[in-house]
Amino acid sequence: MLEPRRKKKVDYEALNSPLMQIPRMSVEATRNLLDLGIREVFQLQGRAPEVLFEDALEKNEGLPADRVRFFRMAVYYAETEQPDPKQLHPDFWT
């Protein structure tokens, strides 16, 4: 007999966070920022993405190294009045 499929755990706090207004922002990266106490986009202004990544890595050792690109994109979005749509993609920040 087959085991019933389990539902994926949904992070509603991250999904409903103002950080999700950042185009192409991942729920996982949003969760990492929430865990660091960042709740609003303006809180990213003046922050160093690499430092955010190091802080997030201390809280979650299994954090993928490519997560820093989401942090770079988020800081760019927070600091730029009219962001370039080409730069609002995590692949731009690799």
C-alpha cells in the first residue's frame, strides 16, 4: 500500500511579508531575512548583502551559497528609487 502524500509545509509569515513585494524574491530568502529581524524593505537600505549572508549562515549552517544573490538583489531594490528591471533577477547578481 502506498503512503499518503504529505503536504508541504507553507511559510505563511514569509509569503505575507512586505519583503515579498521585491520582484522574484524567494520565500526561502525572505525567511532568512525574517530570521535576522528584517521585516520591511526599508530595513535593507545601507546593509551589506555579504554580511547579511554571513549572519544568516550563523543561524542556518545548511544555507546554500547562492542565497547571497537574493540578498544582493533585495538590497539593490531597497536602495534604488527606480530599479532596472534587468537587475531584478537573482541570476544578474551571481
